[in-house]
Amino acid sequence: MEDNVIGRCVGETSLTNVSFISKKMPKMGEYVTLEYDNKIILGMIESLVRGSVSLNVDIYDPDTIERIRNIEGDDYYIKGSVRILGDVDHLKIPRTPAQPGTEIKLASDEVLDKVFRDSNGLKLGHLISNENVEVNVDINKMVSRHLAILAMTGAGKSNTVSVLIDGLLQKNGCPLIFDMHSEYVGAEFTNGDVNVIQPILNPLYMEFSELLDLANIKSSSAFIQERYLRKAFKQAKSEIREGIHASNDFLENIRAILERWSLDEDNYDSKDRNRMTDVLNKIDDMISRYGNLFNSNASDILSNIKLGQANIIDLGQVDERVAEVLVQHVLRTALKSRKDYVHGDKTKLGFPLFCVLEEAHILAPNNRNTKCKYWIQRIAREGRKFGLGLCLVSQSPKTVDQDALSQANNMIILRLVEPKDQKHVQAASESLSDDLVGQLPSLNIGEALVLGLMTKVPTLVKIDEFKGRSVGGDIDIVGAWSQSIKDKEENLERQRYESEQLDGFY
């Protein structure tokens, strides 16, 4: 229909971009079609400017501008650029550029449904430019090729994560969320239950490097302390297996072993015993900090993961060091278990896992090397072969490890204003053009740019509002103040009443 024509191509065109002139005002991110090369070609409007032939930049007198405007009225033109996405049927870039003068039409709902709707996909939301068109993403490609959800604080990350989790549960999926702030522990999902997993480690399943991180012993500068702790660690595990220790307190067992050695003057000289005392001091510090973290009777964390439920490891009550150790432990054991299963050991983890890492800038920092970051990078590189997916969530993209971020072949980018964040994300994504980056600051809460293998074309999406119990929202500060005053008054009234009752009794 002629009403759908918004403009025509002008100037030089290329295989991937065309410029157009229009008298109608389209919207940024709106989808259009062009007919050439014997195909219907889909494109997305990436830039728009409005101008007037009469009111050009060489006029410097405001009175003259006003007189011209009164004569011309609201006469203006629209100039924009369209990114060519491919033919409607296969989304392949045509072999020839469009002819200048080619009509540009708004894409019909039927065309857009063909591109964005997938009955087997996960419903993420609808097009910002057309709320009638549902946007689905490919779950297989999202999980196997990893995902990054990036945005400034308050832009809608928690809602996006909740929508994804609920969508995976609808397909009997298995998300595992490392919940850094206990945001999802009390969530209620429409399509599945929440399975809260306590952050408890069985030392029998631990590696020594994990204990070394908790003890804050640096191998390069304290290698003798490391040697004695390693020796005590191995002996403590052996004694647990043999049932020698009545106590299940792993750190206390290590402490007892080191204390025996530190008093053994026959086998150790004073210098060695002093170094053991240094290690004992660090163990004492660990006991005061992390005494409740270990339990030699606890099952392996992986055995607590349930298919078809939202598995939440609650890290809200632990510090960042413990969180790093727990995350690296779970990722390491999950990768090994999935490898063993794929290679024939059917007693291991028998289903794919989608690991959601909140606060990814803490767990995979860009400016320092950690064991946690190492395992995140390993899974980012190897996970797709074994059904182990990652979802990196961060409000500070510039501080997320570049290598891990670049392995996320899918991105959901909500509002990003900080230029360094934008550049860091663009450097990690080949499909994030300057024009698309330019749209990130203008996104409203809950709006996102979705790109990567899980969607056929880069898409501006209004993310659905999570219908279950809300998580991750801002606190109502004024309401909290008012409630505190009310609680205080009620408490005083209750004390006054109890005092009067007591006086009457006597």
C-alpha cells in the first residue's frame, strides 16, 4: 500500500546500508522493507535527522528565520539511514545494492511475525516500534553460545533475568543462579518452583587452590606457608575419609594437625614451627570468618540441582572472597561432571545447565586474574560442547573481563549511558555498530537492544514485565521511613499498654 511508503533511497547505496529521504517521520529502530534483486529485503532504521531546505545553517538572524518559518510553515524533510538485514525468507544479504529511488516501506506485521516469532523460542517481549509483534529468542543458541545482560543500575536487569528464567522453566530448563544479593530467593515463578541451595562446601570435593584463596596465602610470596597448608589439607581430607576425626569441622581439623606439628620439636626446627604458627593464625582467621562454610557430611552442590526448577545459590550473606570460591568450585565441578557424562559416565550431571552470574564484574574482573575468572573463561570457551551455558549480568560492563564478554555471542543491552561502558561492550561484540551504540542512552526502563545468534536480526525490544513476585526493585525510601515511624509508635503504644496492665495487676 502507498500509505506504507515512508521514503526513497538517495545517493550511493551499499550492500549493507542505504540513505533515504522522507516527508513522513518514522521511528528509530523501526523495520522497513525494500524490493530489489527480485526479493523483499528487510532493514532497520538506524539514524534520523530532520531538516529544512529554507532554514539552512547559513542564516544567522533569528528574525529572518521566524519570517521564513511563517511563510514555509512546518515544511521539512527527514533524512535517515537503513541497515540492510537480509531478505525476508532467509535473512541473507543481497548480492547487489538497491537502486537510488527505490521505495522504502514500513514492514508489515506479517513480515515481522515471520522474522521474530518462533513457537519453540522463549518469549522475551515485543518490538519497541510495534507492540503487536512478539519477539522470541532461540533457547539453544542462547544457552550454548552464552549471554550477557548489561545495563546501568535501575534499567531492568533483574526483570530481564526473571523473564528469561521463567521462560526456561516453561521449557523444563535448568537455570542455576548465583544470587549475590538474595534477590531471587523469594521469587515466585509462574512456570516452576524455586530451589534454594545453601552455600555449603564439602571439603572432600574441594581443590586445595580454593582453600588457599580463602586463607589469602599468595603462592609467590608465601610458598613455605602454602606447602604446610597443602600438607595439612591433604591429611585432613584423608582423616575424614578414614573416619578418624569425630568433628566434621574441617578447618578445626586442619588447625589440630598444624598445632600438632608446631609442637613437634623432634621433626621440625624452630623456623619451620614459626611458619606453621603463621599458617595457624590464618586458619584462626578463617575459622572466625568462614567456620560455617564447610561441612564434610554435606552432599556435593551439583547433586542439589533440580531439573525444571529455578536453582538459586544464595550468596547474599557471604563476602566476595567466599562468593568467588563458591562460584569457581561449582563451575569447575559442573564442567568436569558434564564432560564425564558426555564421555559415557551416566552417573554424572545428566542435563544441560544455564549458569546466571550476577555481578559479573566482581566474579570476572577485567583488571586482575582470579581462579574464578579462569573457570568462567574456560566455560565461555568450552561450555557449548557440553551443554554448559553462561549468562553474565553486570551494571558495570567496562570492568567485566574482555575475554569472557567477547565469548558471549548473545547480548541483551538495556540503557547504557557511560561512554567507557559502551566502548567496552562494542569492543566485545562484532555486530554492535556505532549507530546501535548511539541508541543505548535513549532506551527507557525495560527497553533493550537484543543481538547475537539467539535472534535473527538486531532487535529493539520492550522486555515483558515479570508477572511473578518482583525481585531486584528499588526500595521505597519514603515508605520505609514512614513505616519505621509507624512501627516505633506502635511499639511505644504496646509498651504503654503492657505497663498499665502490669500496674493494674499489682
